[in-house]
Amino acid sequence: MLTTLLLLALIGQQAEPAAPPVKEKKICRVEEKTGSRLGAKRICRTQAEWDAIAADARKDTDDASARLRSVNGS
């Protein structure tokens, strides 16, 4: 009886087999090098990576704008 209860408890504690991780879809963009028509590169990243790059660019732009305003005294 006790053995049966222990086995049932162990069976209940076993985790479901984990599903394989879902591979994120890659999004490719062509980035051209300034001043050259031949320097274009195809870059592929996930949506999360593109979002992080855009957020960094926005932060850099905001920081530069704030520094410019502080220098100009506005």
C-alpha cells in the first residue's frame, strides 16, 4: 500500500517532456554602405534582435539630442 502511494506520488511529480525550443524566424535586410553602391550587405537577425538594435539607436539619438540641448542652453 505504501509502495503504491510512493509510486503514484513519483509519477505525479515527473515533468512533462519539454517541447523542443521554437526556432525564431530570421528577418533579412539589405544594409548599404554610405558612399558606395557596391558595399551592400544582407544581414539576417530575429525580430527581437532587430528591436534591440532599433532601441539602441533611439537611445543614442535621444542622448545626442539631450547633449546638444544642454550645450545650446535650451
